[in-house]
Amino acid sequence: MSMVEVKVPDIGDVSEVEVIELMVKVGDTVKVDQSLITVESDKASMEIPSSHAGVVKEFKIKLGDKVKEGTLVLVLEADTTTVAASSASTSAPAALAPVVAVPAPVVAPVASAATAALAALANPAGGIPHASPSVRKFARELGVDLSHVAGTGIKARITHEDLQNYVKGMIAGSTNTNGAAAASKGGSGVGLDLLAWPSLDFSKQGQTELLSLSRIKKLSGPNLHRNWVMIPHVTQFDEADITELEEFRKQANDSFAKAKSLVKLTMLAFVFKASVAALKKFPAFNSSLDGKGKNLILKHYYNIGFAVDTPNGLVVPVIKDVDKKGISQIALEMGELSAQAREGKLKPADMQGATFTISSLGGISGTAFTPIINAPEVAILGLSKASMKPVWDGKQFVPRLMMPISLSYDHRVVDGAMGARFSVYLAEILADMRKTLL
């Protein structure tokens, strides 16, 4: 038997993360790759796996500690054969199993009187509120001083829900639990004069059941809320004729099947390439606003995120450098990332760096929807279920396979005319992919 030290592996482009959960205890027997602790950064919550198998003898960290790559987590008692067998597998950085990725936020410009009033609350405080990095970052984006927020978590820890409730109270023109004065309804204030969120005892009307939101939804909810409130969304609806493209896709898949290839092309893979062509023609869609909202940061790389439905909620893996890859390679990477997402095995790096996102509901149903922009991106494309429709060709109505597309864009960056032109051009490319060669 020997004593083995288990350390934090490579955790991507973050310097420090906070320990928010201990998943094993002293005396437990653990296996290789079994999750030991959960840590949280401002971008993701992730589980740190064990590099060896054995019995936990001693913990070197505790809840709330900040750790980084190389930090000693615990000491295991492992036999010699286990150590030797696992040494090869630990020569490379251990893979992280993120619970959820939260889109990397950017401090957006004040978009309304509401956010202006909230920003005015940020004042230095004597004490240091107990909150995770993601909560602190969310508070900075909203301009909220955490010293004014009462925490309801363990050891008075401030949660996302506490911060949301505080903001709702400020918007309603009330006073928070710590006695901070609310903005005046008659003055500059928040100015919305909204009623407080209704709190009712639904059980008086009939039987009820309380279900806890999944961790993914709890973490992504505040980001979706911020994006919807702070970004002036406009959604352009259109249709793309994919009749010939769908026929080509089927023929290509038949050829791959005969050759016993693992490649299986989906329509989404073609939309990736068509989107890159549109992004190159309209570069404002492949940009981000700077922190002050006065300049555009144009990106000359094309990383496309795509929403994946998992048992715990939606996650958004990212395919990098789509402009440099063929349809087959894109399809393979999409399949691999989708499988990892459903198994909860995506790494933080797999969900970072997107410049444009696609959300497809084509495999389910629907004719159109309004996708929410994933800040700091400025646009997102939604795809709905394609259907055969009669289309006038100048002489007669002919059956064509039409796919609805829903393009949401940030109206601070993209005006209506540009949004319509982007949508029209994207539909033209999908109708004839040969145009990407011009």
C-alpha cells in the first residue's frame, strides 16, 4: 500500500475556482475518474475527478477554499498496482466534467433607467459578502453592492436567487431586507413602478408539487434574464428553400453508409457553413460590444456554438474555426460534442469562445420562435422544422421543402435592414451552397 496525493488538474483558462461541494469523505473508497469535489468559477461549475483509486485518508481542502491547477485536494491510500496502472492515464491533464457552462459575460452598457439606478447602488462596503465568483460577477454586471443583499445560503452565502430577489425588490420600488433605501418612484428611481412578484398559496386551489430546478437551469437562468433585459432583441423571421440541399444530404449519407464511414451529415452541419459565409459578408454579426458600449470588437475567427438538449437542460458546446473545416468534419465534431454533453462530460474549453450560436428545434416541431442572444455575442440563429409547401416559381406552384429560420440580433449593433439582408443571404446560400465558392 502507498499514499497518493490527488491534485487539481488543468481547469482551463481560469486562475482560481471556489470549492462548493465535497462529494466524498474520509474513509470512502473511490475509483479512478470518480468525482471528488465540485468547484465553481464565473463561467462554469465542474467536478474534479480522482486520478487514482483507493481509500480517502485525509482532505487538504474545505468548503469555500480557492483552488487552482496543482492544488492538493486529498490523500489516498492506494496499493502499488493501482498506482502503476493509473500513472499512464494521469500523464495528461485529467478531464473535467462540467455541470453547466454559463456564457462568458461582458459588462454591457446601461440600457435603461432601471439598470442605471441599479448601477448607482455600487458602493464600497466594510465587510466582504460571502458569495461565489459567478454571483459576484453577476452583481457587478447589474451594478449591485452585495453588502446590501441578505444571503440565504449556507453560512449566509448569497445565491443567484438572493440577488434576483433583491433586484426584483428594487425594480418594484421596495426596500431590501438590509434596509437599503429603494429608488424613489417619483424621481430618477428605477422608473418602472412594477408590482411585486405575486406570492400565492396555490395549494388552496388544489394539489401541488414542488420540483427543484436543475443546476443547469439555476445557473443559466440569471444569464438568460440579464441577456433578455439588457439586450434590445429584434427577431427576423424567414424561410430557406432546402429542397436540393436535403436531397444532396441524403445522397451523401447513402455514399458514407456504403463506404462504412462513421460520418452522418445533418442539416445543421450545412447551416454551420452557410452561417460562416453570411458572417463573412456581414461582419457586424461576428462581433461584440466593448465594456462601455462605444466600440465594436470585430472577430476574424468563426466559432459556432450550438444548443444541445440534455436531461438536465440546454448546454452550448462550441465548434472552433468552422471556416477551416469541411462539412464531414463539422458533422463528426457535432456528434462527439453532443454525446459528451448528454453524458455531462464536456470540458469548460468545449463551451467557450463562441462568436455566433445556432439553436435548432427542427427535430421536434414549430414554425418559428425567438431565441435569446447569448451575450457577449450579438446574434443567434433559430431553426424550426422544415415542411413541404407550395411555392410559386413564376408559372405554377411547385412543392418545395422550406425551413423556417429565426434570427435574433442586438438592435444596438444591427439595424433592421442589415438583419433582413443577413437573413435573405443566409437563405440564398442554403438554397444553393455553390454560392459559398464565389
